[in-house]
Amino acid sequence: MDLSNLKPAEGSVKNQGKRIGRGQGSGKGGTATKGHKGQKSRSGYSKKVGFEGGQMPLQRRVPKFGFTNINRVEYQGVNLDKLQALVDDKIITDTVDLMNLLELGIVGKNDLVKIMGRGELKSKLKVTAHKFTASAKAAIEAAGGEAVTL
């Protein structure tokens, strides 16, 4: 190593190019690389989101349809096979409630939980949830467990 091959550390020197609009002597004064006249050369210009030059924009060309019910209640579904897998892995033993499911990351803290009937349940569990499907409730009770609705 000698003085002929010294160079600054990678990323420490930034070549930010010419500063535009700072006088004729800079070589990029005058129009400041915006060309001559026209809306885009003016100060304060901003193109509206979705603007297509006066052509009817896509979001207005595409038809609206359907209906969104603002009072809809969404439930987070948890199936019986998931509960049985947790029992098989010895993660839960005899009770399943919202706190258990929240700690395991199966449901969110503001979710309403509905137990669904997919799969089969072999273990005796006391399951607490907001809703149960008829098949899930029957399967839990058939296995000797208890379905508690909140």
C-alpha cells in the first residue's frame, strides 16, 4: 500500500451531481431541466393520483357492483383438526380458551372465534369460544368435552 492506491471508504463519498436551478453559471440554471413552458414546468404542479390526461380514468371506467354490509361480524375460524394437533403436540391439555389461542398466535387479540367442524376430535376438551358450528359442538360433546359459548 502506498499513496497512489489510497481511496475513501465505500459509501463515504457521495457524488450528488449538479444542483439544478442555481444560476446560469452552474450549467443547469434557467429552466432547471424542466424544459420550456407547459404545466409540468410550473412551480406547485402535482399530477393527481389516477389522472390520465383528461381521458376517463380507469377507476371511473370500471363499473361498481355488489354491496358491503357495514354491520357484518367477522369470525376467525378454528377447526377441530387444529385443536387435535395441539393436543397431540402436548401444547394444550384439557381446556381451550381465547387466551390459549392468542398466546399460540392462532387468533388475534380483537378476533371473534368460531370453532368449525373440519377434522375429528379424539380428546376430551373444554372449549370456550364465541360461536360453534353444529357439527363442531356435536363432535366436542361426543368426545366427552364441553362447548362453552361466550
